[in-house]
Amino acid sequence: MELFNTLLSWFMKKRISQIELFKEHPIEVQNEVLANLLGKSRNTEWGRKYSFENIKSYHDFKSVVPIVRYEDIADIIEKVMKGEDNILWPSEIKWFSKSSGTTNAKSKFIPVSNEALEDCHFKAGKDLLSMYLNNYPESKLFTGKGLVIGGSSQVNHLNSRSSYGDISAVIMKNLPLWAQYVRVPSLDIALMENWEEKIEKMAHAVKDENITSITGVPTWTIVLLQKILELTGKKKIIEVWPNLELFAHGAVAFGPYRHLFDELIGTKINYIDSYNASEGFFAIQDRSDHEDMLLMLDYGIFYEFLPTEYLDKDHSKVVTLEDVELDKNYALIITTNAGLWRYMIGDTIKFTTKSPFRIKITGRTKHFINAFGEEMVIENAETAIAEACKQSGARIENFTAAPIYLEVGRRGGHEWVIEFITKPDSIETFTEVLDNKLKEINSDYEAKRQKDIALIKPRVHIAPEKTFYNWMKKRGKLGGQHKVPRLSNSREFIDEILKIIST
């Protein structure tokens, strides 16, 4: 163990110096990433189609290679899934990350190459630890085990030489030995497909371990922690795991859940946010006193950014790091070392600093409410929900919102369904705080709400316990990569949920 810690310390110090290097030379590092990706893939089917050998600059790349969404390349990815080689990427693809997306029932299968595993996902895991230990040099993280809450995987039915699953499962199945050594529970439990059974077995398996860190999606982590308290009879998690010091989270915004974690754990621990997705690992929270995340520039991913006002209008407005602006919403476009070329991932971000480049996730390109010109993104909703919880003493389990469309004799507005763990003393007060906070942070919403001319006060429904769980289960979407859609510009989801509530 002493040798392990010595080697780990050496690596992490070396990696911190490399991170500082790309902070100082971000444009050069990104240009080198693009050149390497093009050079390695010039003889692939995609590379030949777009004459990669003739691309000498970003301008050439932007002019020749189209921006695509998953639907544009689904048939090509199917060829890769069937075992055809050298289509999008030169090395064999043995893994695919399955993601349903939250606005599309059709599953997406994202190629995961060996290069993406090694140079992106694994590297990011080590970087997260490096940054954490750099910020907390007195940490005792490696005196215990890391609890990892992941998904499941299965053999690809189109080609038995490859498999697919949640990105967390893909990563866990391929982790190096040293990482498996410090992780719990065992893979046979961690990769179970039935989440109800998995939570039960996981709780039994880890409740007596010396857990110093947890990695997972906040919603499923809460379910597990509650099960562990139920099994042990303890009131707080710190009584079960007295050395717990870190929760590394991602996938959903943490703000609405932080108060609940503090209460469940029973003492102050450290939290680190990260931006990891089926398509890659993009950013890590590098400062303990700020919630934004450092964009990681040397993971074999080249980044482009399209201002959201041009999403369905003019893709020529896309920019690179060199030309981004602060506090402006961009759709994220990536080119990766798994063969995604100018791929619009579906997330929106904004830059909080440019030296170095740090970001916040603001929502999804399809997850917003703009029925009346209010341009409400997920970041607005989560900020307002967190403030309403703070002022009312409420704690939430999940929520979603959608427009109430104008009809004859009925004004428009927003309708919310919220499942509380602790209900507010007054739902009227909660709604008022929610409404006022939205006005404060979104000038378009504020303008539409003025004197109830375009938008009336939000309508909030309190959902019974396990409403969202049962809805996701009914849709076959229980699991780490499946998330409740926070906002939708249609009423499809909210009407389904309201139907459940009313029956």
C-alpha cells in the first residue's frame, strides 16, 4: 500500500503540471488534438469521404466536415455495431455506451474506443483525484475504499465480439487492476441490471466497508444511502462510514440535492462535480469554492461551440475556444478519439472564465421551455428550485415542468410536478419564491410575467412518493444513465405523470 501511494503521488504531481500546461496554451493544445485526430483517421471511411488528408487547418475542417446529430449517423454507427471496421475510427470498437437520451425513446449507441477509455475516461478519473488531492493535501482518501454506483452492460446482439451498456458500466468493466482494488462493490453486484435488487445487494455488500469516497449520480446515491441507514439502524451515514470525505457526482445538477446530502451524511464532506457523458469526459470542478468546471483540453476531444440562437438556423456561426464569450449559451459540438466527427451532443454550456476555460452546464438543446419567448433553460429551473427549497425548508426528490399552452378562455403559464422528500410548510410560499427567483435570473421570463400578461403564476403539483421512480420504471428507464427530463417544451411527459398522480 505504501508503494502504491508513493507511485500515485508521483503520477498526480506530474499530471497537475500537465494540466497547468494546457491552461497556459489552450489553443495550441486543441489544435494539436484536432491534427492528431485527423491524421489518425484519414484512411477511415469517414476520412476518405471528407478528404482528411487535404485538411490543413480548422477553417478547412469547418468547411468540409458537416455538423451532425445522432440521427444523421445512426445508420453508420449500426454498421460499426455489426462489426465493420475502419468506418469512423481506425481501431476496433469493442464497446458502445447506450444512452436513451431524455427526449427520445430510441436508444443511442455511442462508440467507445480503447483510446477513448485510456486517454479520456480513465485519464479523467485520475485527474479528478489529482485535483482533489491537490486541493486537500491532508486527505486520507486511500486509507479506505471508493464506493462506485454504476449501470449495467450486455453483449451486443448485432456482434458478439462487442458489448454495450451505461458508460459507467463500460468504464468499470475495463478499469485497470489498481482501480478495481480500491473500488467496491464487486462487479457482479455493481453491474446488475435490476436496480431494485442491485440497491438491496449493494447496501448489504458495502455497509461494513471503510468507505472514504462515493462516486455516482445524486438521485441513485440518495436511494442507496437511505437503504443503508434502514439496514444499519443508524441515523446518519457518518455513523456508518466515519472516514467518508468525498462525493464525486455528475449527470444532474447537484444544487437541489446538496441540502439532503448534508442531512443524510450528518457532517461536512467535500463534493466534486464533473461533466462526464456517454460521448466523453469533458470537465472537472477544479476549485472547491466555485461550482464551475475546468474544460479538459487534452483528452483526445476537439471542441466547438454554436451559439444557441443559431441552433436551427446557421451552423456557420460555430466557434472554437479562441472566440467564445463569457455567459453566453452554446450548444456543445465535439470531435472525439472514438470517431464522433463534429457531433452535436445535445447539451448547452456557458463559459464562466476564459483563463483558464471553465464552464457550467446550462441545459439541453431540446430541454427548455420557450412557449412564450421566456427562454427558460434547465439552469434557471434548478437555481429557482434550490432557492425555493432553501427558503421553505423543503427537500426534493425529483421534478419536471412544461408549458400550459394558451387556449380560448385560458392564459398560458408553466406547470410543475415536484416530488418532495420534505414538503414545504406552504406550497403557496414555495411557488412564490420559485416564481420570484425565475424573474430575478431570467429577464425574458420576468418580462412575460409582468402583470400576468403573457404568463400567469406557476402551477405546482405535489407528487406522491415514488411517482417519478414508478414513471421511469414504467418506461423501462431505470438506471444510472436515465434521467428525469427537467423541462420540456411539449406536454408529453408532464401529462403522463399527471395521469399517474390522478389515478
